[in-house]
Amino acid sequence: MKPGAEKFNLYAVLELFPALGIAVYFVLFYVAAALYPGGSQADLKSTGYSWIHNYWCELMNPEAMNGQPNPGVGYAIIAMIFAGSAIGVFFYRLPLYCRTTVLRARVIKISAALTGLSGVLLFGDFHNPALLCFSIATLVTLLVALAILLENGRTGFMAAGLLSLILTQINNVMYYLRLGVEHIPWFQKVAITAVLIWVASMNVRLSRFKDPTSGG
């Protein structure tokens, strides 16, 4: 290995942490779902995890809805930590990749930090307040991110971000107003997946793959 190559590889991994973290989230989410004993809002006696009827956050409960211990809770919590951290880190660093005003840079750094922090606390007794903070912080983060992307002519990413924003806000309205409750579990997965794929794609496309010590 050439001198400096190891440092370069480490820097590349750090630059791609959001995308890698999101990939880890999907893997661990699948593992947690595969281990889920059963029970959902549609049928408390059902077996296994229902992608249509179970909420994603139910994977982070020590006890499944059918009353059995949930062996996948650890995987689900770690998955959420990776996802929350990935989103927070990417948007916190967005002003490094796209030019913007000082005000927008400050706002998105604060909202991104709150998004990441509340995202990793979406389990246990902290779920409800963390979810409210996550919803508000995410809304602010996405709005500012869209403004920054528009400012930089990133119309493709802006269009994908606008779709993600619409999906997340529809999900929030459904959840907090209890509208179409039977559809919230599957719809929230669509919204979350859209946001995560959007963030991962931007991270891969916008990250700077170079050694910061090279001076180039």
C-alpha cells in the first residue's frame, strides 16, 4: 500500500459514512424484522413481522405485540442509531458540498444536529418526545436543504427531496391526526425509504473523494 493510501481510505469511509450508515440500517432492519415474534395493530396474534401492518418502531420494543420477548430489539435500536446519525451527519455537512448563505448554513447545522440526536433516541421511554422533535427538526432540515439544492442548481436532487418532504409530511399528518390508521405502517416505510435513499444518493454524488492533507 502506498504511503498515505490508508489515510485516504479512512477519509473516504468517513466521507461516505451517511451512505454506509444507511446501508447498515437496512441490513439490521431486515434482521430485526426477521426476528420479530409477531403481533400487529391488525392482528395481535399474528406471526412474524408484517410489512403492511407493523410500525417500524415496534421492532425497538423489548416485547412484541403478541406478548412474546422480542429478540431483535438490539438490532433495531442499533439500526436506528445508524440511520439517525447518517441523516444528521450528512445534512450537517451539506454546506461543505454546496455553497449557501451563512444563515442557511447555521440553521441546517442546528436542525441536522437535532434531527440526528432525536433520531437515535426513538426507542424506549423517549419515543414520543423524540419523535415530535425528530418530525419538527426534519421538516426544517428538509426545507433548508431544498433551498440550498435549488441555490446550487441541483434540480434532480431537489425534485427527489421535494418528494421525500411531501411523503414525510403526509405521514406526519396521518400519524398525529390519526387519519387512515390502518395505512400508516406501510406508508411510513415508503416515506422513510425515500428519505434514506435520497440522502445516500446525495452523499455518494456530492462527497469529495480526496485526501484533505494533499492540498489538492
